Amino acid sequence: MGDNSFDAWRRHSPFYGETHEALSASVRAFIQREALPHVDAWEEAGIVPRDFQEKAGAAGLLGLGFPEAIGGTEDGIDSFHKLVLVDETARCGSGGVQSGLFTHAVAMPLLIDHGDPALAARIAPEIIAGRKILAIAVTAPSGGSDLAALKTVARRDGDNFVVSGSKTFISNGMRADYFVTAVRTGGAGMGGISMLLIPGDSSGIARTALRKMGWHAGDTATLHFDAVRVPANHLLGEENRGFRPILRNFNWERVQAAQQCTAFARIAHEEAVDWAAQRVTFGQPLGTHPVIRSKLADMKRHIDTTQAWTDLNAWRFDQGTESAAEIALLKVQATQMFEKVLREAAQVLGGASFVKGTLIERLYREVRVGAIGGGSEEILLDLAGRQLGYGTQ
């Protein structure tokens, strides 16, 4: 397909080189072999089998960017290798598969960087190998993205914390063996928040599966903690100071979310280009009609613009100069671009996009979670406005 191919943009970017292309080829082969033949079945089942997690671990997908000592691959890895991983796993066209694989990407740094070294040394290799699953449990039914308002309480009792409360919209909530969990150990507001690693088999944990508009292959749950006893050495970082470390992790999560939106949009654009070339209407290929040709060009304009901004923010992460405001705006740009491109792709495919089980129909159902998950568009725009000083004069 020449310059219209999925990864053509990388070959013209100063941020990607031979190692990124080698990773791309490896991940692409894995997804084609182990995921693409099964995605439809996983979507119907509403869950990804655990053996796929182990296969991904054996292929090195789960350890990218993590220390060699725990089974990861860290030497020579930059943010763009991580974007390639997001890009190539997006080829399966299922955000649920990706969320099933990578919830540990946000949770693991808190365990490695802030957890008891012996605890991290025991658990982290199991996560990277895919034998255990790590999820992050932050969102509360009462406050949604308002982390400072969370009400899940952890009370100190000797050598344990006793945890009571609920979390919801937890990716991998049904399958996870461990939860990195935001709890309130102190007073109101940001200053009273701590992070605990809670084993999933602890007595007093109940899980309720949630049925969703999209991400069908990714299991999502509400968690209920009823006086769950957690060893005190499972505290990640300092007590009452868990807010700031998790915020930096959220910044990178949002850059990756932008890449996911861009990759999904590019897949939809490919589908629309191929359909327009093959479909004949009024005696000529659909793509030769000016209105369709213009749609396809405009879709590419939005995708490439967002990709450039995503790459810039990834580069700033590697330089240590990332901006929470810029990243918040990037995610909003990406989710709104994704929605526009999917709408236009559906218009090009017409009725074929409305049939359940088609790629465009599945991707269209992923649009809303992008605009809400990881910080809604409204919250992120306000966050950016406050950080940029708007309205404070």
C-alpha cells in the first residue's frame, strides 16, 4: 500500500529507527499468530484466556521497559518502543485485548519503585511472565476520576491495614491476582491517600463483572472490600503520600491512550480506503467520488496531526520535561480525533459498518471509553486550563 500502509509514518519520523522496526515486526507476528484468529471469540466470551497472558509474557511483551532483574527488557528502551507496542497490539482491533494485557504497565512502577524490595522481587517476575495478573484499582463509585475524594478506607491494625470500601470500572478486575489500590489512610483530600498492594485472594474481597458498550474482550469489575486485612509491608511508598507517584503514572497512561486512539483511527482509515477502492457505486469506484476522496484525506490529516503531537510528548517524557497540561490536551485531541475518524469511516462503509462483528462496528464501540477512561475530556480540559493559569488572574 506504499505510503498508505499502517506504519508508513514511522519510516518518515526522526524518533523511530531500526530497533523500533525490529520490535514492530516481532509484536506484529505475535498478534497475527496468537490474537487475530481468536479476537471474535474473545469478544463474545467477554474475557481473554489467561494462557494468552502467558504467551505474551514469553514473547517479551509484558516486560518492555522494566528492569532485567525481574525479567524485563530495559536497556536501550525508550518511550517510542512503548508506543510501538501499543501501536502493533492495536492491530487486533480490540481495546479489551490491550487492556487485558497491559493494566500492569500503570500499576507495576508503583510496586517496583515504591514497594518493599522483597515483595517486588517475588511478585514482579510473575507479572512479567504472565503467570500472574496485576491491576490498578483507583476509581471509586462515589467520585469517579476525583481521586482526592476517594472513600475506600484503610485502618491500621497492628501489622495490617484493614480495608473497607469499593472500586469500580477496574480493568482486569475479574482476573487479577493483585490490585495496586488507592486507599484513604489519613484525612480528607490528596494528603490522606496511600497505595496498597492487595492480593486478590484475600478474604473479604467480592468482584462483580460489568457488561460494557465496548472493550468486550477485556474484563471489567466492581470490587467490594469488606474488612480485608492486608500486611503493612504491602504499603507502596509513604503512608498518606500516595497521590503524587500515581499522578506521574497517569501522565504516561494518557500518552499511551493517545497512541491507542491514533492506531485504532489508522486501522479504521485503512478499512475505509480499501472499501472505497473496491466498492462500485453509480458505475465507478466509491473512492473516485470527490466527497469520499475528501473524507479520506481529512481523516488522514487528523490522524497524522495527532500522531505528531503524541510523538512530541513521548520525546518530552524521555527528556524529563513532560507537561501534565500538554498531555491532558493531547489525550482530548486524540479521543476527539478518534471519534471523528470512526464516524467518517462508518459513513464510507455505510451499512457494512453497522453489522455486528465487523471491525468498524467494534472500533466504534471503543470510542466512548477513550473519551472517558483515564480522565474524561471535561476533567482533562479543566486540568489543563488550571495548570496553564487560565481564569486565575
